[in-house]
Amino acid sequence: MTKRYDAASGMPGAVNDLSFEVPAGAICVLVGPSGCGKTTSLKMVNRLIEPSAGQILLDGVDVGTENVTALRRRIGYVIQQVGLFPHLTVERNVAVVPGLVGWSRERQRTRSRDLLSMVGLDPDRYADRYPSQLSGGERQRVGVARALAADPSLMLMDEPFAAVDPIVRERLQDEFLRVQRQLAKTILFVTHDVDEAIKMGDLIAVLEDGGRLAQFGPPDEILARPASEFVARFVGQDRGLKRLSLRTVADLKVEPIGHADELPAFLSSTTLRDALSILLAADTRGGIALDEAGLPRGLVTVDAIASALADDAQIDTART
């Protein structure tokens, strides 16, 4: 797809020949510097911006051939500013699209309350509140619930967590990934933050100026093998450490436990990046890996973590 705002000028477009495919149930993150066409690309999918050329296929159908109102009602949309209606309660905000497509009031109410519970908001406490009575993080959760309300086949998320502080942002990311594991929605997610892209994305599309696709693939592939100097600079010189955030202690082969007094212990879900940070801060070369039951599984060492990036033998390939 391509978007040119002044075709007569002959100037390059805001987005130029952008092409990639996102499989059903995956999160694809669009990331790149300011002005590279991330939000423009997102808005072309639900035709808030009409493309100048090319096709956008949703479930095999060109979105340009669909009724624009019907199209938008079947695509969830979450933006940074949330955009809740201030005169509606939380419950009614979540039920906006189901109401527009003719759901009964009882079905709308049930759906709203189920989704509020799913995003971590007790419906008995929050359903009758108004947006002005919520924190920024709570409003963002309501925005996610509203986007999910009519069970859309696709969700568009434009820097949805950028307006909250780092602690709340991490909680929202974790909560959303938990919900996604249950629902497996197809999601296009825009961010300017490489760390967020790595954490949230099954696939990452790195855009450069002019909305050109610099690289497309899984986070580990982009970090391990940047396709160009631009991509290497954008993902950062610490891309080796970033790769450690994609793997957990559960993936690492461990050594037999010897002397274990006062060694740090790691849950199976601890990322190798966090484990390495803890070991270095504790000035120790190893820590105890715990299994799912919280029992010692073996010894995690600094050397094993460092070798994991370059030596696949350190990763327990028997795990699936």
C-alpha cells in the first residue's frame, strides 16, 4: 500500500509500497522513527485514511470494497488518548459498538461486565463510574475492553500505553498479553519504543522514512540479524541484551546444584535478561532455577546465560 498526500508534486509518499502479511492470531508491531508512516499505515487499514494505491486485504477481502462503517465496526481500535465518551458510564462505553450493531441491552451488559473482568477491572466497582473517575491506566483498560466488545477479527492499537507512567505501562502490557493468550486476536500495534515492540510482538515491521519496510520478522531474528545499518542502529547496540529478554530461565539448561547457601532463586518465567541483572547485582556467578512447583531445578550461571545467545546447545531444545 502507498499513501501520497500531494501526488502532483512528485515527492515521495508518506508510505511507499509497504507490503507484509500478518497471520491470524498474531501481534504485529509497527516500529520506527517519528514520521515514518506508522500511524498512517494503521489508519489505512480501517480507512480513516484512504490509500493512494495498493490493496489491504482483511480475511482475503479488499477493505476498499467494503462499506466503511461496517468495516470499522468489525475492527477494534485503541488509541493513546483512549477517547472514552465522558457522558457515558464505563459499562456503556464498552457497549458502544455492540449497541450500534443491534445487540440486546442484556447482552450488551453481560459482554461489558465480562470484558471488564477480563482486563482486570471489577465490574461491581467500575461499571457505573464515569471516565473522569478513573486513573489513566484504568481508562486505558476500558479502551481495550471497548475495542474487544464486538469480538472483532482485527484490532488496531496506536501507542495505546504511551500516555501512562512506566510502572503502569508494564502492568498494562502484561495484562494485555494475558488477555491475548486467551483470545488470540490478530493485532496491528504501533509503538516508537523498541523494547515494547520486542515484548509485545510476535512479528515486527521496522519502518524507515517514507514508510518503507526496512525489515519484517520475529523479534529474535531482527535482533540477531539486522537487515541493514539503519535497522542495527534503530534496535540499538544492546540488541544482545534485548534478545535475552525473549528467553526465560525455563528455556535454559541448568547445572547440578552444589553449594546453594544465599544464592538468588529464579522463577521459570524470569527472563534471562532479568536473571543476568540479578546475578550481577548480587555479585555471584549463579542462582537457583525453580520449576513450576517452586522446587529447585538446577543452577543457572552467568556463563550459561552469556553463552545462550551464541550457542543453541545451552537452550533446552527438548522443551516445546
